[in-house]
Amino acid sequence: MTNPVQALSKSVTVNDSPFMKPMEWLSLLVLAGFVLVVLPVFLDGFRLNLVGKYLTYAFVALGLVICWGYAGILSLGQGVFFGLGGYCMAMYLKLEASSVENTKIQSTPGIPDFMDWNQITALPWFWQPFKSLPLTLILVVAVPVLFALVISAAMFKRRVGGTYFAIITQAIAAILTILIVGQQGYTGGINGITDLRTLNGWDIRTDSAKFALYFVNAGLLIACILAAQYVKRSKLGRILVAMRDKEDRVRFSGYSVAGFKIFAFCLAAAFAAIGGAMFTLQVGFMSPSFVGIVPSIEMVIYAAVGGRLSLFGAVWGTLLVNFAKTSFSESFPDLWLFGLGALFIAVVLAFPNGLAGIWREQIEPRLTRRVKALRPAPVAIPHGTPAE
Amino acid sequence: MAEDNDSGPRSALRRKLLMGLAGLPALAMLPRGAFAAAPATAAINTTKLAVTDSEVTVGILHSVSGTMAISETGAQQAEKLAIEQINAAGGVLGRKIKINQEDGASDWPTFAEKAKKLLVNDKCAAVFGCWTSASRKAVLPVFEQYNGMLYYPTFYEGLEQSKNVIYTGQEATQQILAGLDWVHKEKGGDTFYFIGSDYIWPRTSNKIARKHIENVLKGKVVGEEYYPLGHTQFNSVINKIKLTKPKVIFTDVVGGSNVAFYKQLKAAGIDLSKQTLMTISVTEDEIDGIGGENIAGAYACMKYFQSIENENNKAFVAAFKKMWGEKTVIGDVTQAAYLGPFLWKLTAEKAGSFDVDKIAAASADIEFKGAPEGYVKVDPNHHLWSKTRVGRAKTDGQFEIVYTSPELIRPDPFPKGYQ
Amino acid sequence: MFGEYSLGDLGAIFAMQGFAGLILFSVYVLMALGLAIIFGQMGVINMAHGEFMILGAYVTYLCSTFFQANLPALFPLYFFIAMALAFLASGALGMLVEWGLIRFLYKRPLDTLLATWGLSLILQQAYRTVFGAREVGVELPSWLIGSVQVTDTIEVPINGLFVMAVTILITVSVALLIYRSRFGQQIRAVMQNRAMAGAVGIDTERVDRYTFGLGCGIAGVAGSAFTMVGSTGPTSGQLYIVDTFLIVVFGGAASLLGTIASAFSISQTQSTLEFFLSGSMAKVLTLLAVVGILMLRPQGLFTLKVRR
């Protein structure tokens, strides 16, 4: 039995095409048009904000495509990085919302309310950097990436592979959740960091701000897709794929396998962190329920549904699963878990390449056939990689 | 019968057609002239809420799916019962209450999202819902921003007060202090051991309890332990209890941990008929899972028990069982949730309006004499004055009420000297 | 902390704490044994392991209500029947799952993880639909409740002893089955070299199915035993999954002895820490220590040397 994922990737690896092929430009255009034009025109503010929230998960799915689809490292702890990014942003916003003016009923004004309730009288040292916006913006990415670096360097240098890595990241997600919930004086505990109001004086709760943030979010997402595309098309991307399929051969060819894996994992962490920060901005709070195992695994399914090898698929997959979740759980809350469970199984058994796979294998060949039938095919075009 | 409503044959006919035959029995139960008395919609709804000449829409927002569904079912059922009873008695300001239910799915952003939907899209005049503190914290900014009205049923840690929320459960001091006084006086409780699940409500409640024990009762807290939510191994802490021999074990363990804790306590030979144990997290609902034989003898500190003897409660328990089945049990939060729709109705009638600002302003000093727990009153701080009761768990899963505070206790969400 | 207690008290407490550690150890071994067979021997990551355990717990619940209603005379003995039924039910479901799902995925271990996670969601919802969202209370026969008075101050809970006995019984049977029986030989052969095992006439598919069924069946027994100490609800199974996987991985996946050693060290660490620190911190420190050690020694405590 051949592995369909590997079979597909073999046709991808050797390719001397430019940055993006016409089909990919088209995909990008369709996605950008849908997210930037169609949705804002047709959805009301409420639904648009909802889509904005889903799109923040797409950052995570995007990271998973690189780190799982291309590099073969399945992380069940992406929620950790999503959460860390989100918490960094939330800490800044919370400090801004806890001005001395706003918190004058507290016994220590000027610190977040939950600290005051827990008899903390001075801002802890690790909250200090979040008084500054530029520093916060750096830390939003730096903290999760550093954390990812520590984890992955320790493990990949010792050649901890696939399943072990997945289980360990899962344990890390569990540990971090217990820690955040338990240290409520410093983290806001299970309630998370709530009641966030302004970003550098700009009220993020208003409809116009939410509208603007939606576009910032979508823009960042497209930027991340392009960055991921750059990695994927570069030599690096091909080494990642080679490594996933035959790690030892890459190692014997003289490459530092650990180094590439660490890079892929950190990149995924960075994407997740950006998503987390945008989540905080759009939703207005951050809580430990996004750090744990369940959200982390759910994010993996977004990437799997979209197609673990497709950057655009990751975004579509995220949108599709979340739309289904919202509409299903509104009408048949009981059926939703059955549906989600079946989706996991179906994606693994029947469609290992997700939506993107269906597109490539079913729809695109038919489309090209149609197009060809319409006009006489020029003989010179080589029909090399139909699977793409 | 429908012709008896003297709001004109034409509108009666139209209404009959609209509601279909199913609506007839309910219509028949209306007191004479219910529609005639209804004030004009424009006068009672100046903020574009979902109020028509015959209907007012409210939201119910609880978890139907996910881990919290277990706890929130009772609250949601009580709210539906209350609304049905209000409708049967003629509705609010001449309008039937229509329910728009949303599922919070045990997920806090979903709660925020659905709260926004109920307020922005559905224009609900009031929302009854939320259970955990985390879900309330998540929806609070939404209710404040879009000026909605939330009736929140759970006993909680306090430290919060909002124009847009009516807290129908007890805040921590109301729930705990009278119970501690009682256990101190009646059981000679001077040493306490605290065990809780590790999150904000147990930690805050225990903090208040500790201050009270140390400063007022001059007792001692000999141990304080928190375990992660869902933890199921309590043998080590049970040994520590055996070592420290506290007079009173004071627990606020929640969820599945509860079941494990009481089973292991019993297995370790701690006999609750000899060792005093006071809990603030076990209601009739929880005993279902723990098993009455495992917890019999423990004292719970609540404002309501299903076994309260009064006419209101008898009627409430009978109606609840009729609607939701003979086997259902009613816990503290379920009763508190039942109060929400009634308090809202009384407030709307006092304010003569559905407008949220007017409801918020008129809420102070609203009295509800028909509450199953007995008379309750809304304080200007939007919490309820209520009594504290101590019940002793029996093997059949019910509580025998051993103490009822003589007076209503004033809600004090920001207790001085306890922070 | 201990200044104010007499030596006798302290001795008694340490003895009881030792028992607490042993009970935790038994619980961990029971949880991990089934997984160690499935993950260690077959390389399949079964995220639905907790749900197989809960199936066993629900079977026990059904048995207890059945015996109470129909055969009250036999109620004291129902637990043994319940455990046997739990083994059969979980084992049968396991074989069904292997046949319908797992066998397509042996070459893609990471995908088994996703598929079994999906399975766990479906099972959870199924339990919720059938048994309700609330936890169910499993009534124990009276002889399982209470404690044995060893000395004046030392008491040992009977159900703890019972869990220990079950653990020893199951562990010994599994060890005998795998290392002494013909079927065990086949399992090991298939694990070490599938193609060769097939070539010498072993029906590898059948072996896979029974191995998976065996692992799930043991999970069912564990769940049945846990009704004595834990809760039984649709989502209770999820609570065990992280601990269980860490134990198996920490032990070195392919070794039963490793699993036992790892369960022992983790449970002793945790129960000692729990005694000196607060509960949450003890848990965090234990997990951190395990993860830290795994980062330094990813192969786990024990490794089986096989040429791959």
C-alpha cells in the first residue's frame, strides 16, 4: 500500500518553476478576492468579525502545513504558541485598560484587576515589558518562537521523531494550561485576561475598529501565505520534503536535519503567535481554553481538511470547518460532535490530501479537459504534472 | 373562548390564524383583557428591541454541548419553565415571551459570539444565561458595549458588579459566611482544611473563608490545597487531612473531581457522620453522579435545597418535574435560574418598559415573593438579598435542612476586609 | 511542617502515603498497559484509549443497576462479572475499530492519531446520547467500601487493595500471554518483522486485530476498576490521555517492563510531591520532570534493541 501523501509529494519535489505558478497566482487572487472583497461586502459586521476570528485560526493551520505537511513534524501543541502570542497581546491591552484612572476602586490602582483580587500589589517583572507597544509587538512573536526553539532544539537534536514529538507537545500544552489556570494572580486564571479596551488609545471594541482589524488580519494572513510560499518554493522547502520522506538520506547527504526541523517548527510557531495576537485584538480577550490539547488538535484538523500540503487549502479548510461548526452547532448541537469526529476519520481515510487533493485530483483535470476541448491544444505544451 | 378576548374580532381572528391551533389552549388560559391592557409598543420599546404588539423576544444562552452541558442543563430547563409559566399567566406587559436559544458549547468565545448575536442580530430584550465565571467574563464586555441585560444564575466569587447584569445567585460572602458561623458554633469548628479545584471561584471563596475564620471566628486554617480541574487522585491529600486532623473539611471541588474525591474519602475510612465536612460546590445535581451513599452526612452551604418546605417550592418542584421528568433533581443554581425571568417580568412591569436602561434602573428593590427559596429582593448593586441555608446530605440524594439564616443576607460583592 | 506531630503519627502517615503511592501506581499501570500494547507493539497512537476505558466503566454501571434490580442476591459479586464483560465489550469494539479503521493506517502512524481522535469524539457523543451528559454513580458492593485497619493509625482503603490486586493479575496475565504463549510469540514476531512473520505463515492481519482488541479490552477492565475511585461521564476518558501517553513514552514504548517502571517512578514522584506541595504544582512539576527527562533521553527508560 503506497502512502498517498508521499506519492503526491514526489510529484511536487522536483520542480524548477518560478515563485508561484499561474494556477497558484489564481488561487491567491481568488482567496484574496473572497476574503477582502466578497465577505466584507456580503456579511454584516457581526458575521464578518466571526470570519475574522476564524481567519486567526488559519494562521495556525498555515504553520501546520509547513511543519506537518512539508516537514513531517506533527505538533499537537500549536495552541501553546497561539496562546502565548495571544497572551502577550492581551497583557499589553490589559495594562492599557488598567490605567490608574480606570482602576481607582482597587486597593492598588494601576494594576490589572485580577492581580488586585489576588493581593498582588506591584506589577510582576514579566509584565513590565508589555507597557510598551513596540516591545509588545516584538514579544508577540519572539516569546513563542523562543519557546518553540527551546523545545524543538532539545528534541530534534536528539532525533525525537514523529509520534514522540506529538505526544510531548501535547503534554506541554497540558502543563501550560494547568500553570496558567493555577497562577491566577499573574495570568488571570481560568477566566483569562478579559475586558480589553484600547490599543494605544484606539478603541478596539467599536464596529469600525473591528472592521479595520478584519482587514489588518486578512492582510497579515496573505503576507504569511506569501512567506510560507517563499519557504515552500525555496531549496529549503524541498529539503523539508526530502527530510520528511527519507530523513536518513538527507542526513547522509550532509544536511543538518535538526536545523531544518527547528526552523520549520519555529516558523509554524511564529504564524500561530501572530494568529493568537490577532485573535486577542478581534475577540477582546484571551483565555487558557485556547492553549490546551483540544483546541490544538482541532487546529490540526483545519489543516488536514484543507489539505496538509496546500497553503491555500489550510485557509479554506479552516473557514469551512468553522462555518460548519457554527451553523451545525446552532441547529443540531448534538450532531456536531458526531460530524466533527466523522470528519477527522473521513479526512484521514478517504481524503488524505483534503480539499486541495479533491481539487487537484477531481476538479482541476476536468477543468483543463474542458478548456482544452474548447480550443485546439497547442502541441508544444508538455503535460508533465497532472497531479498538480 | 378566544372571542372572550375583547381586543376586536379581527385581530383575534388574525392571531388565531397566526398561532395555529396549537396556540389556542395557551390563549384560552389568558386572563380576560390581557391584550387590551397591553401598552403600545412604541411606548415601551424605544431602543428597537425585538418587541412586537404580541411578542417580546428573549435569549437563553447556555452550553447544550461540551463539558459544561452537564451543569447548565438544569438552569436552562428552569428558565424555560419560568417563561412558560409567565406566558401562561399572560406574559409581560401584555406580550408573550418568545425564546431564542443559543448554545455556548462550553467555549468562552462562543459565548461572547452568541451573546453578540442575541443582542445585535436578534435584539433580545433580556438574556438568561451563562454558568461559569469564565463565560460570564467573556460576555460581560459584550453586554456592556451593546447595552443588553443578562440574568446570571450561578453562585460565584463576587468582585464584579455591572449595570447590565442581574446576579440571581449568591456572591461568595453570602454563600459562605453564615455557614462558617454555623459550623463554628454548632460543630465547634475551629480548625479547617480547604480543598478546592484550581480556579478562580474556589480560590476566591477560600480566601474569604480564611479571612473570616482567622479574623472573626479566631480559628485556624491548617491546610489549603488546589487540584487541577478533572483531577481524580486524592489519596495524598486525604492522608494530609488524617495527619492534620481538622475539625472541618471545607471543600469547593467541582466536576468529575468531586465524584473521585468523595469516593476516595469514603474508601479511606473518613466517616462523614463523625468528621464534619462542609462543601459549597455540591448541590442535588452533583449528588446524582457522586452517589448519595458516598456523600451522606456532608453539609452543604447553599441558598436553596429541593427539600425546602414552603408552598412556592412545592409548586415549583411539581411543575419542574412535570415538565422535565420525574427523575430530575433541582439544585441551587437551577432555582436561581428560575428567578431570572420572573425578576425581569416584575422589573419590566415596574419600569413600564422593556428598555434596558429603564430595566437596569428599576431593578433596585424589586421584590419577588413567589420565589421557591422564599422572598427575595434585588439590591441596588444588582445582586439578590437571600438567606443562607445549611443542608445535610442524605443517602437518597436530598438534603435535610439543618439551618436557615434568620434574616435575608445583604449581597456584598466587594467585601471590605475580605480582599 | 512536621514539628508538631509525634513520631508514631508520622510513621503511620508515611506508611499510608506509601500505600497512596502504590494505589496511584496501580492506577497508572492499568491505564497504560493497554496503550503500551497498542502503541508499543503496533505503533498505533490510540487517542480514543480513554473512551475505551469509559466504555468499561459504563458496562460496570449497567451491570450494577442490572444486578441491583434483578439479582440482588448476587450483587456482592457483580464486580467480577462486570470486569469480564467490560473486557469483552471494549475488546470487541476495539477489534471492530481495527477492522474498520486502523488497518488502513499502519503505514501512517500520525494519521491514526487524527482518526482515533475523531473516533473519541464520536464515542463521547454516543455516551452522552445514550447515558446522558451527567456522570453516573456506580454503586459498589459493600465489601469493597471502607478500609482495613492495619494498626491503630494505619488504614488502607479496600478498593485500593482491590485495584492493586487487579493490576497484578492483569499484568502477570499479559506478561505470560506475550512472553510465554504462542499468540504472544506471533505478536512479537509481527512487531519485529511483519513481512518475515507473514512469510512463515503467521496471519498478520489476524494478529493485529487481536492485539488491538487485547489492548482495548485491558483498557475496558481499567475503566471498570476506576469506577471505584473516579468518575464515570462522557468526557471522563479525556482526563487520562496525557498521563497515559506520557507513562508509555517515558517507559520506552516497546517494553512492558519499561511501562511498569515508568508508572512506578511517575506515581511515586507525584504522590510524594503532592504530599509536600499543593496539588496543582505537584502535577505540573511531575509532568515537567517527565517531559524534561524525555528531552534528554527520548528513547525512554527502557529500550528494546531491535534492528529495523
